Amino acid sequence: MICPRAVFITGANKGLGLEFVRQFLRLDNPPQQLFATCRDPENAVELRKLEDQNACVQVLKLDITCEADIKSAAREVESSLNNKGLNLLINNAGVTRKRQYVGNLNKEHLLEQFSTNAVGPLLVTQSLLPMLLKAAESRDTLVSCNKAAIVNISSILGSITESRSGGMYGYRPSKAALNMITKSLHEELKEKDILVTALHPGWVRTDIGGPEADMSPEESAKACLMVLSKLSKENSGRFLSYDGKMIDW
Ligand code: NDP
């Protein structure tokens, strides 16, 4: 069963991130503290409604490419946790610029995707690490998403082994970089009892997935939470799909 006490989610204003927030709130034991972050809280109407209706939700401003935002969000979380740890970080925010073939590359768009999909999640993780380490000290919980975990929402498009269709020179390599970051974090943090995983959420009907995608955000988030509920020390450091299957890096 998934029941982390404190959860932090990036890109929580829409799509999968917003649906993660909704589904955490529907758990039998919802988080006592749910830090739902987004770039523009003032215009995050749905998310703010959830904050008004649920005392555990705290909406914070966070552009994951902005170091000042990252530091300020980490300070707010630390103060709000009041010496308790952070159990689960979901690095969900991501960006894609679909039409990128070798003939029409745009350096700014390439860097934007690396900055958002790979560097951002790593810097957010760094800033929240002291709070994850605090949660990992707990002696009475096994390694799991209820204790201390970093979940990086990746994409099968970042798998080098599974790559078949070419193009997407910003999105694919930036998600491949996020996968490498996941593995490195796992190797660095495994002795500290922090679980780290990369998760492909399926092809989902969001702004990134488009209207033709296979799954609704509800279906995807539900399946992802099921996968997260089963993670343990044994399957940390892997690239998993929403159906629980392993994906080759
Ligand atoms: P959406 O476009 O609906 O959501 C993307 C989210 O990321 C938005 O909240 C967006 O905020 C946020 N975001 C983008 N850039 C930044 C930034 N610099 N700082 C903070 N937040 C940012 O797409 P999804 O919900 O589908 O995407 C969620 C994750 O799932 C992404 O990592 C994506 O790569 C991954 N994914 C999605 C798939 C799909 O089929 N949908 C398939 C595989 C992976 P804003 O509204 O401000 O732009």
C-alpha cells in the first residue's frame, strides 16, 4: 500500500502531475503534507481548488530550470516539514518539442529540453536531499516509496535499446540523460536507503501525449501509483513501465 507521509511533485498544475495530486488525495491514507509545485500558481486554477479543499496540499512556485525557485521551494518545504523528512519526490515536470529532425535543429529548444528534463530534476533532487535523507533515517520502515524515494518520470522514448523511429533530438537524449541520472543517484544513495527509479507513464492524453494517446491521465496515474506501491530495495535503480515491466535502458 502506498502511504507516504510527505510527497513533493513537480509540474502539478496539469496533465499527469495534477492527476498524481488528485489520486494521492483519494488514498485511504493520503499524505499529511503534499507539496504540489508549478511554474505559475496564480493561474493553476484546478490545483488551487485542491489546495483550498485539502489542508495537506501546499502549492509552491517552482520553475525547475530556475535555481532561485529551486532554493526557495526547498526552504519552504524544509520549514513546513518542521524537522520531519520528505518521503517521496516525484520529478514529473517535463517538456517536449516534437518536430526536431537533423535538418531543422534549434539549439535553444535542444537546451530547453535538457535543462527541463534532465538538469532540472537533478537540481531539485539535490535541494531536497537533506529532507529525503532525514526520512531515510527511519528505522521502522523498509526501503520503499513510503520511506524515502525519488521517482523520475521518464519516457520509453529515452530508451536507447527501444529507439526505432529517429528524430526528437531534444526529448529522447534528455530523457536518456534522466535515466542515467536515475542510475547514478541509485548507486550513490542506495547505502542511505533512498530508493530511486525511472518510470515511463505510458502514452497519455495530455498536452505532451496528445489527444490520440492510449491512456487517460487517471488510468496512467493509477497504474503508476500501483507500481510505486510495489517498489523495494530489490528493484531500486531500474527503468520501469506503468505496467510494472522493466524497460531496457
Ligand atoms: P503536460 O504537458 O500536461 O505536463 C507537463 C508539466 O510539466 C506541466 O505541468 C508543465 O507546466 C510542467 N513543466 C514544463 N516545464 C517546466 C519547468 N521548467 N518547470 C516546472 N514545470 C514545468 O504533460 P504530461 O503530464 O504528459 O507530462 C508529465 C511527464 O510525463 C513529463 O515528464 C513527460 O515527459 C512524461 N511523459 C509523458 C508521456 C505522455 O504520453 N503524456 C509519455 C512519457 C512520458 P506548465 O503548464 O507551466 O508548462
